[in-house]
Amino acid sequence: MSYLWNSEALVAAMDGRPIGHLPEGVTGISIDSRTLKPGEAFFAIKGEAMDGHDFATAAIKAGAGLLIVSEGKLPALGRLTAPMIVVPDVLAALEKTGVAARARAQAKIIAVTGSVGKTTTKEALRHVLSSVGKVHASDKSFNNHWGVPLTLARMPQDCDYAIFEIGMNHPDEIRPLAKMVRPHVAIVTLIAPAHLGHFKNLDEIARAKAEIFEGIEPGGYALINRDDQRWKLLEKMARDAGVAHIVGFGENSRAHFRLVDHELFPDHSTITVKIGGKETTAEIGAPGRHIVQNTLAVLGAARLVGADMGKAAAALRDLAAESGRGKRYRLRHTDGPFTLIDESYNANPVSMKAALDVLAVTPVSGEGRRVAVLGDMLELGSHSAKLHAALAAPVSAAGIGLVLMGGPEMKALADTLPDAIPSEYRASADELRPLLIDSIRPGDTVMVKSSKGIGFSRLVDALLKRFPADAGAAKPS
């Protein structure tokens, strides 16, 4: 059997104390008894809401090969007979395991941060690099103080490429994570007003994102958006961090990975990119100008880690949007089909405008309309009302036939929208649900866009439950 970790190496990695007869090795690492697979090691992490030690019995029943538990919790686990590794602190043990995984890795490591586009860029890198080698990447948005070490600890020793998403909403969060990951290439997608409630201005956000440069391996690369207004600040921060190579992507004439031409279509884009003096043309399977920009970073990173650029560019054709990040569904109303675009995972002023731009070019049929279902953009602090009200301009420009809004912060937009644009406001996603379902017409294109915390994914789920997939339509993209 192939093991992710043999038990001896796992004990050594975390400097733990083994109890019982440990298995020869473990096939994976889990922190969730609900998704644990037989043969995996279960790390009983204590979180803000739950303590993994309370689920030790459930982990054993699910087939855990061994448990990693805290010394202080051991008396309470006395009745358990499963093999264990005992440590002072389970999260610290996971971090040590991640550091050991990074030390043994031969892979080219890429780390991604930024205010918007982190997960999309990470998933595009996973897709593209999978065409040229074995890839390990963060699951979902595992980009925080437990998600990053967990992703590191799960990294197979024999993968060719590994991609890590690193997020933050306060200063000094990225620095320790970047130093664990030690990327060969660190990408900053864009600096935008996300998490602005925790910072004075965008310069402070840029400085926090620039902490990623401090973890770059000697001789490595900082890959920065050359079209970003904070390019110069990020470049300086990378230089101050001692980064050997600072390169840019974008339309800017000085970009190392430069967009020469592009054409946007409702369901895809075509691009011509100049890389290393050579022009490459590619089709991107997911639509949107923001996706084009992310793709420049993807191709740049692929080039910097030595991937076959022909195969990497060709793989972009099959790129598809993820659930909550632009995934499309063709659903069947009683009188005909309509299109649903799921953008319910995240929102800030930049991503909101990007989503509205995509909606503006997505066709409707018959008497159908473009319907924007908009929820709160969170963590904008004292800037929130102004930034929500400012969405009136991109909504007006997008040719929207109906705007449905929900959440306390969206009241600012509801109060600002011109009377000429049909709109309705409700205080919450749940109050908006019946109105949304009743509003759907055949031929509509409906986009749901919000921050995750406002719960608009429930509106997507309600539409998917109420309206069956259209059997005669193309598969969701």
C-alpha cells in the first residue's frame, strides 16, 4: 500500500509520543470526522466553535488509522484503545507536519494571494498544471492558519507541482504561512477593497498581502499584477524582502507576461499573450475579463516553474467556473429554460463589477431579462454604505432588467438605484427566496452574487431544487 506518511516519520515530524500499536503508515490526513476516509490520521484540532477531541470516537468509527491528540485531553480519552500520537498542541503538531512535508518535497511550489481571484487562480493553476504533471493544491479555500498547514501536511512526496492559496483579513496573518509554504513563485492577483473594515486604506491591504514575499525561496519569483495601481508599492515590498526576481503580468507594456489582444464572449474568451518574446494564442473556457487577467498569472507561473507552455495554454480551453464562482446552470421553467450563474461565494466592489460585466454580455432569449440578485459585500467597515451605493453605476451600465437585493448593507444600493431600473429589496436571503422564485421567467439569465456569510448560496440551492436541469441544454459550465 502507498502511504502519505509512514507512522515513524509522522511521529518524528511532530516530535510526538506514540501510544499503542501504530499502523505502518497513514493514507491521508483529516481534521473532520465527517469526511475522514479509512486509514487516515485524525488531527483533533480545537477550533473556535468545536474541539476535535469531542469527535475522536466518530473518527475511530469512520476508520481513522490513528489519532493525534493533546496531552491535556488524554485523561478524557482514556477509554479509547485506538493508536495515538500525543502532543502538547494539536494545531502546532499539524504545522510541524506541514513544515516536514515541505522539507521533503521536490515539487515546484506556487503560492497565491490577493484581494480577489485567489481561489479562481489556484484552481486554474491546478487545471493547467495537471496537463503536464502531478499536482497537489489547496482544497476549497483552505487558506488560513489551519488550512495552509493542513494542505502542506497532505502534500504527497512525489508531486511535481503544489499550489497554495494564502488569505488574510488582518496584518501578520500571511507572513507565518508563507514561511511554511516557501514558494518558488508567489502571485499577488490584485489589491482591492476587500476586508477594508480591518484596514485604513488599500496601501495597508497591499502591505499585508506583500508579507507573502518574505517566504519566497532564494532565487524565486514575485509575480505581480502590472496593471494594479499598487504595483510600485508591491514591487518595493518584494525588493525589500530580498526577492531575486520581480515580474509582472497584465496589459501594461512593461509586463513580462503581456496581454496583446483579447476577445470576450458570453461563455469563453480568446487571448493572445506575449511570453518570453513569443506570442501564444489560447481559448479560455470560463468567461470574463477578470478571468483573462487571472489567466495571465497562471500562464506566467507555469512558465516560471518550467511547464510545457503549449500544453498549459491548450488546457485553458477546458477551464470551467467553480460552484459559487461563476458556475452556470441551464434550468427549466414551466414555459422554457433559463440560465443561472452562481456567484454566491464571495463579493467585494471589484468582483461585483466583474460579475455584472459578465452578466451584461450573457444573452437572454425571448422575453427574458438579465436578473441580478445581489447580497451584502462584507467586511468593508465604515466604507460599506458608500461602496454598496456605488454599485448603482455598474448595475445601470449592465442592462439589468430586474435587481433583487438582500441584506442590511444592500439597503444603501436599494436607496440609490434609479427608479427606471425595476428592483426589490428584502432584509435577508430567506425573505428574498419566494420573491426570487416567483420572479423567474423563461429566457432569463439570473446571476446570484454576494459574500458567503450572507447566505445567498441558499438561493442558488432553492433554484436548483425548484427548477430541474434542462435536459436539452449543454452541460453546466
